[in-house]
Amino acid sequence: MSFDDTAFFSIWYWILTAVFWSLASHFTHGVPYDVLRRAQRHGGEDAEIADRLMRRMIVLVDHGAARWGVWGAAAAGFLLAALAVAGTLGDSEAATGLFLLFAPAAAIFGIQLAEARRIAPHLHEIPYEDLLAGFLRRRTANQIGGMLAVFLAVGLLTWLNQDRILLRGY
């Protein structure tokens, strides 16, 4: 009995990918998109809540990056390298699939960490409107990164499995 690790032909891989990127683009620096949209549309108390939440999450991300950034980056790099080696040298499609899911996410997360570290020292000087606009731009960039990651996974699926796709017709 052998283990079938054809991740790209599993519906569960694509469901995981869709849910993962949906959640990754819904939360910008830990702030839910619906809070940002409600603040943008209604203002008032919703804007105050969003302002406090955005500022608090930037500070939390900054403190977390200052405390655990090097160790977190080292652990993420090790895990990504292990997945890449298992996917290429070990010929594991499941490892390749996980690498294609987590590598772009790690890049986006790293960009968000760098952005939080850059913003945090000047947070008290940034007006609410500029902060909200920056969060909404970051969300759009996260969505674009997620779409590119999915297109990359589909392209690699097609390239790696040309023989199966042509012979079986899927």
C-alpha cells in the first residue's frame, strides 16, 4: 500500500488554498476588512474603533517582530527550505503544494512586518485617513499576491503533470 501525495489533483488542496488566501487577504495587520470598510463608509464611532484597532495592531505586530522576528524568520526559512527540498529532491507533490502555498504567504507576511516596523515609530503622527488608506492598499496588495500565488500553483500543476493531463483528459 503506497501513499498517494498528488496534492494538485485533490479538491482539498484547492479548498485549503482558497480558504487560506481568503483569510490572508481579509485580515490586514490583524484588522478585519469589514471593520475597515465600515469605518470608511459610516465614519463616527466605527472610524474611532477602526483607528484604535489599526494603531493597536501595528504596535502589537511591531513588538512581536522586535521580540520574535529573527527566530520566526529562521524557523520559517527552515520550514520553507525543507518543503522545497522535499518537493524537488524527494519528488513529493504534497510538499511542493505546501511550499507554493506558504512561500508567497511568507513573503507577504514579511512585507507586512517590515511595513509595521516602519510605521510604528511614527504612528502617533499619522492621521487616521492616511492610516486607513494604507491598510486598504495593503489589503489590495495582499489580494494581488494571493492571486499570483494561485496562478503560479496552477501553472506549475499544468507543467508538472502534462502527461497526466493529456492522457487522462483533465
